[in-house]
Amino acid sequence: MNTLRIEYEYQKNWLTKYTKKVNGLVLEIFDSVCILLAKAEQKHFQFTKKMLDERGLGITPGQMIILYTLYKQDGESITELGKRCFLDNSTLTGLIDRLERLQLLSRVAVPGDRRAYSIYLTDAGRAIREQVTEVMESVAQTMLAGCSDDEIAIFEKVLRNIFDKL
């Protein structure tokens, strides 16, 4: 059986598995790449949240993004941090507030500018770095299990392409 036929059979079987009948009508919502991507991200978020909860980290996937960004470079202004993790200031402020209440990061006033703050990881925030990155690696391994290196590279390229275009 050639590769194209195997791929066709896989897609047909997969679509059949996720096709629902309601009042005799067949609803094939996963024939839309937009819905498939949205539902895949929803499952990714839920799975990541579950993994974070199982580790007892007490953070959300959104908060994990902030921590991961600060692990790469600590001590950023809110504006710069927002640019680096692709979040607007209002969304970022709420995430920072919650992480500050968890004592995982702190706001430090910038000398000479009463309105500006830099965001720094606390000792507690640095202490969970390994657990946070392990969760990220575990989620990636689970969701990409069974994919070849070439498929993963193409998947990453497609995701970057989507990100750049929208």
C-alpha cells in the first residue's frame, strides 16, 4: 500500500471516529482546519493544566508562559515582557498579579521612573524552574508521540506560519 493511500485511510478512520450524528445529520466539524486547531489547542491547554496540577505547582498554562519567558531573561519591564511573550499589557498585568500573590515573581520599581517596574523571579519562582520545564517537555512528548522528526519539523513550521500570518 503506498504512503498516500495509508495517509488517506488514516484520515478517513480518524474523521469517522470524531464524526457525530445528531438527529440523523452527520456533523464532521473536524473537516475544518480552523475548528481542528482550536479544539487541539483546547485539549493542549487542558492537558497542560492537568500536568501542572498533578505536580502541585498551582499555576496555569498562561502563568507558565510568563515564568518560562522570565527563565530566559529575568528583570524585564512589563512592556518588554509583554512583547517577548506576545501578550498585551492588560492580560499580562493580571497574570503578573496572580504570580506575585503566589510569591513566584515580584515587581521592582525602576529608579527614576515612578510608574515603571521591572519583573523579577523570586527564589520560589526560580526553584520551580526544573518542574515547569519538565511539564513542558512531558506535554510536548505526549502530544508528539508517534511523530517522526520530519513531521515535528513540518508541524513547527506550519505553526510558525500560522502565527506569522494572523
